[in-house]
Amino acid sequence: MFATIIKDWRANAAAWLATALTVVFGLQELRVLFVGFVGYLRDSQGMSSLSLAPVAIGIFALSLLAGPLNRLLGTRNALWLSAGGLAVLRVAEQFAQTALLDLYLSAAAVALFLIFIPLAIGVVRARGGDLPVHFGLAFLFGLALDTAIFTGVRTLDLSWQTGLLPVVVVLALVAVQLWALNQRTANAPAAHDGSWQANLATLALGPWLFLQMLVFQSAPLLSSTTGWHTPVAGLFLVLANAVGLYAAAQIASAQRNSLYALLAGALALVALALASPETSYGGILLLLGQLFSLVLGMLLLLAATRVKGEPGLLKTTLLGGLGQIVLVLLLFLYYASYDIDFGFRPPVLPLAAMALAALLTAAALAARGAAKLAIGSWRTPAYSAALLLLIPLIMLPGWKLTDSPTSEGSGVRIINYNVHDAVNTDGRMDPEALAQVVDDSGADIVALQEISRGWLIWGGMDMLEWFSMRLNMPYVWDATADSQWGMAVYSRYPILSVERFDLPPDDVLLLRGFTVIEIDVDGELLTVINTHFSERDGQDDIRMTQSSAILDQWSGRPATVVVGDFNARPESAAIQLMLEAGFVDVSRALGQQPTYTYYAADLTHQIDYIFTTPDLGIRDFSIPQTTASDHLPLVVTVDLP
């Protein structure tokens, strides 16, 4: 088998790597761009969610330039401009140090990636033969390679990592891509268009990519669904990708396979609909859905490339560009529906995207004039994808936490911090700055809010697991909005019990909750309650109800600390309820008044608190001044009675 793999790679390396590495760079730049939209334009610059939509659509609509560039520059030069330009921008991205530069570079890079796709499809059509199969498998292999790399860097994209090693890796990948691109474009024919019906597959590519990035290639989503640690989730994802590539290679020889597209789409749709963190088999369903979605992706790419038309790219560009606009609209609607009431919940959109991709692919496969493919075996990309298992396997031995000593001296050091999904006030992802704040605080118990586990608008990072490894502390996770967004508590002391509760009401768009944790502090019991209240203006009554829910559950137990982002000012009814129940507001008792925790870059008011029961001693209170998040942290030492 290894001899066959080596032989196949010698024959096809340039064809496979030119496409696969371009896909890797494109997906990496997409994740950077999403953070630029939300972290920089919305949160740092104050744009509303609705105002972001036309900006995002405008950038993705640049994919419509594929046809004009092909006509103006010629296919070979247009390919170099798109794929080669993407590689150059990927290197520049690695050295970018500001959110604005990140945004410009990623916007240009994503536009070039989306322009590359119809150009590459047009060239594959023109060349014919078995190239459609090679292109489809190479595209899927790029997806698998990106997932393996993403897992290998603990879901903090290479773009956000500093140091020499990430630079070396990126430069090496870019060098290989440019070499492969030079080989493939040496005698590139003029790109050919396909029929309108066949190009329905290029329209389907947008919703299909939406599903891959949001669901099926997300190690954090699989981890949050199953409870597996990141490298284990990544290991199964890489394995499922290899199996999916094998199945895709087997089905590629089928000639008129609309039925296969409908069947693969239906099975992926069922798996997606039934997968849930509440079910013991949710992870298996996600992996099955991933496998079937890769088969659908192969059929989609075959449908897009098998019908050869006249030179030009009009139909491919128009329908492909529309597909990419659908991608960004789906993404916008998915996350904006946590903030704006569109009349549906976010989980509806992946189901709709899957149905749309399957129906469009089936219709495209039925197009007349499809070239017959020689029946053969194209398993080498699948075997190569299986070798990517080495990346998460290498990670596994270093994933176990060591026993963390408690801090020296008496008392328990506690930090409460809304970490804003690891994006600082400048709009850049910088989890290391947050970890440094926690390290400097000397905290034994770390209570965090706004923890993202794979949300694309926050770069797809699994913050929960990343912080656990970085801080060398085990965690308690509490999902609130969905299985991928919520709160966490990390503790150097043994955790005895955990209870998770929803906060009322249950009809808000972004659901909230609180966690009750019992911790053994040198034989004494300390109860920690971590929470995050609703954030909208005019919701004082809701926040007062949420305080009541916490107090009802607390029920007067001693040695209790309540921490969180209450989104309420000190004079509000929600905070007054806590004080009337007998809790001590640490910031009032020990801090300099008024205490401000928000907005970190321009402080105006307090919405973050640490409350303790009167039987606990409190001392050494501090508010570290930092812009690592849009909130300031609160730190205090608690002495048990």
C-alpha cells in the first residue's frame, strides 16, 4: 500500500497540493475574517449586527470577479493572482499585529480564495479526463488537512500564534503551494463554463462549506457534544475524514448519481437533526453526518466539473458567487439570531443548508452532457488523510493535567472575569493575554464568562480546553446559549459536586444560566456560584428575577461565593436583592468607590461582581487594569471560617 501511495503522490502531487493547500489557506483566512467582522467592526468599532451584513456580503460578492479576471488576464494569470495572491497574503497575515490589518488582509485573502474556486473548476472542466475526481478528492483532502492542523494547534489558529514555529510552518506550506501551483498552471487551458444546470453544484458549494466550517469539521463542537478532550475529538474527526474520503473515492465512479446525492444528503440531515449533547450517541451521529456530507461534497464537485461547455466562466461565476453570498448570509443569520428575533432558532439553518446543498447537487448531477469517468481507484488521498491521525495522536500524551499546587499561604485566591470570547478591546484574538492576567493574579479558582467552544465568529477556538491546558487546571463547563457557548470555572482545589441551572426566562434569544460548585479547600467546603445575566437595556426586571433564582437555589448555605457578569449597575434591583439577602459585595467592602469594570478601554460603570457570605473573610482585593477583554477582572482572597 505504501508503495502505491508514494507512486500516486509522485504522479499527482502538484495537482493535489495546489488545490488542497489553497483550501487550507482559504479556511484559515475565513476564520480570521469572521473575528474581524464581530470582534473588530462590531465590538471594537461599534457597528451594529445589521450594519455588518452588507459589509460581509460585499466582501463575499467579490467572488463574482472570477469571470471578468479570467477574461481580462487569461486563466493562467488569474489562477496565479487568486491562489498565489492568497498564499502571499497568508504569509503577511502571520506577521499582522493589528485588528485593522487583520481585517484588510483576511478580506482580500478570502476574496481571492473565492475567486480561485470557479477558476479551478473551469480549468478542470477544460482538461477533462479523470481530473474531476482528482480535484474533488484534493478539495476534500484540503478540508481534512485544515482540520488536522487546527486540532494540532489546540484550535487556536496559526494566524493568532506567535513565535518562530508557526512562521516556519506557514512558510513551508506556502512554498509547497507555490511550487505545486507553478506545476499545474504551466500549461493551463482556458477555463470552460458549464451549463446552468450543472452549475447548480457551484451554487450548492456555499451552503456545503457553511456546514463544514460550522458543524462537521469542528473539533470543539464534537468535544462539547461528547465530553471528549480536544485531541480525542480531533482524532475521531480526522478518522471520519479519512473514511469519508475513501467512500467518496469509491462513489466517484458512479455515472448518473443523483440518487446518491439525495441519499447522502438525507442521511447527513437525519444525523444532524438527531445529534445532541443530551444524547449518548450525539457524537457518533455527528461523525456519521460528517462522513455522508463528504460524500455529498464529492458528488457536488464532480457535478460542477464534469459538464464541459464553451470557454468562459459566466454561469460558473454567477452561480458560484451567489453560493458564497448564501454562505455568508447563513452564517450571519445563524449568529445574529442570538441577538435579533428572526422568527427561528439557529439550529434550523444547518438543516436548511444541508437540504439545499443536497437538492442542488442532485439537480446538477442530472445535467446532460456529463463526461463519463473511467472507473478506477482513487484511494491515495484517503490513505493520506488517515496519516493525518498522527497530528492528534502526538498531542495526546501531553494533554493530561499535572497536579497543580495551591497557592502558598492561607486563603483562597479567586478571580472573576468576563473574557469576551478571547478577543481584546482592539478586536484581536489574544487568549494568551487573558491567561497572563490569570497567572499574575495568583488565582486558585478562576470563574470565567463568555467562553466560546468553536463559534466561528470567534475564530472557531475551543477556549475551554485551551485555558485548561494553558492554566494547567481542570474545569467545570456550563453551556448556556447552546452547547458551544457559556461559562467555566477552573480550580486547583478538588471539585466535589456540580449543579447547572437555567436562568429565567426561557424565551430570551441568548439563554443564560448559573453553576453551583462545591469545592474542597483543605477539608473545608466552599460553594462557588458562577453566573452571567441577560445584557439588554431595559431588562432590569429580568435581571432581578435572575438574582431571585440564584438566591432561591443558594437557600442560605454558608461559605458561599457568587461571582459573575450581572450586567447590572450597583444601584439596580438585581444587585440590591443580593445585598438584602446578606451577601457582601467585595468591591464595596474593599474597593475604591466607584468601582468600574466596563468598558475596559473607557471605564464608565460596574457590571461584574464578587459576592461572599458574611462568614467568609475577604482581603487583598484588586482590579487588574487590562484591555485583554472588554471587561476588567475582579480578584480577592477569601478566608474560610
